[in-house]
Amino acid sequence: MDIKYPEYEVSAGDEFEILDLRTAENCLSATRGGIDEVYNLAADMGGIGYITAGHADISRNNILINANMLEASRQNGVQRFLFSSSACVYNQSKQRNPEVTPLREEDAYPADPEPGYGWEKLFAEELCRYYYQDFGFETRIVRFHNVYGPLGTYDGGKEKAPAAISRKVAQAQDNGEIEVWGDGEQTRSFMYVDDCVEGLIRIMVSDYREPLNLGSNELVSINELVDIVSSIAGKHLTKRHNLAGPQGVRGRNSDNARLLDVLGWEPTIRLEQGLTLTYNWIASRVLSEAGVTSAAD
């Protein structure tokens, strides 16, 4: 289910419906028919520029989606419900240094998440706990750390850093320049989409009901991310730092100790490997939109 058709492709084997999940009746429709598992990945979200620009709209939309999907799933007898939370729930005081200590699940409390998006995610985590405590409804909670990959949004304002940088690099001329928000020393970890899907399936079938990090622990600065993508593209680019641009917390990384303990698994795809696949897909789209058939043209 989605509020619009996917921009790029839908598997011919999938049943796909257009539904606005902010509406309770639509959520009941989405979960009808004896569905065993619901992966609630729907959210009004985007990169740091987007989620800091409209706290009221984002919070309202996501609270409605999450509460309605949770209740509809319970009413329709769904056996397990997975909620997609975010690393934005973590206490901001623990993310002030680029050399950040990897965030453990308990570091979300005492609560001081990112405004808007972080607060609504943290509340929905609590709501999942209440549904298990009060109704015995099986819920799973995953905290994503920056998912990226082909077929993702790469322009329009909702794209995240790997996609935005890949687009900018693809558009730039060799020996040109690229704009970077902030000083570029802010750090993050980025998880390739294949690892994300594998982790979601493993968490759903596990017996663990508390929040779990799902992310890579390969920490890089945004400047380093630009250098990796530029190297993949075979371009030499000068960074032009926009200090007025939003940059979020100073540093964020995933502690995967509990994920390993619960699942015996953690994401394994290295950043350069995933970025190569992602950049090549985005570059092909950018060139196609510009009417260029190949990089040589």
C-alpha cells in the first residue's frame, strides 16, 4: 500500500493498492483478508532538510498512520506487526560529537529526540508496547539508521544524503564543485537496502519485542561520503560548504551488539559496495533526464 504509485517499478507478482493510511477505514481495508504479518513502513519523511521544515504536518501525518495501522491490524487479527522507527529517537545530547559513541537502544532515554519526527517515532514505539501489554498483540520495533540504495528518491527535497550526493556528483562536471550542507564533518552510518530487507525479515520472525537498531556501524563524515562517491564516478570535485544548510546532529552511529545477540546477524554490505550500485543507478537516471545516453556522450 502507498499513497501514490512507486516512481520506478512494482513487481508483477505483488498486489498493490493506493490508500491514504492516515484514514482508519483505509487501514482496515489494507489489513483485511487474513494477513499474517504487517510491515508498517509508511511514513511522511525525507532527508534532514525535509524533516526539519514541517514538524506539525509530519508529526500529525505519522501519528495518524501509526495509530490507525496498529489498531486496524489488531482488529483484523494480524499475527505480527512490525513498526519502522528511526535513529532520530535518540537523545540529542549523545550525538554532539562527530566521533560519536555508537548508540545503544537504551540511549533513547531520558527522552530528548529530534523535534517532530523523532518524538512521533518514540511515542509510536511506546504505543506498540502498550498494545502488547494490554492486548497481547505481537509487535516488533526496528530503529533504522539511514537506509539507501537504488530505486530510492534522489531529488525533489525528500532525498537523503547518499542519494543527494550521488545526484550532485552525477550532475557535476569533472574538476567542478559540489555543495555540501554544513562543514561536512558531521558523521553518520549508512545501511544498504538489501541489508535492511534481510534485517526486517529476521526481526519479524524473532521473539524480541523491544526496539532494535538496524544499521551499519561503518561511520563516515559527509565529506568522506562525497569523496567516496566522487571516486566511484571518477571525478575530482571541490566541496563548497553551505554553513547555513541543515545538518542535523553532529554524529550518529549504530551499536549493533544487541542486534547480533538477538539475531546472530548484522548488516554486512560495505559502504563503497552499496554506493557503487546506488550511484550508477542514480547517474543513469540523471543522464537519461538530461538526454545523454552515456557518460562518454
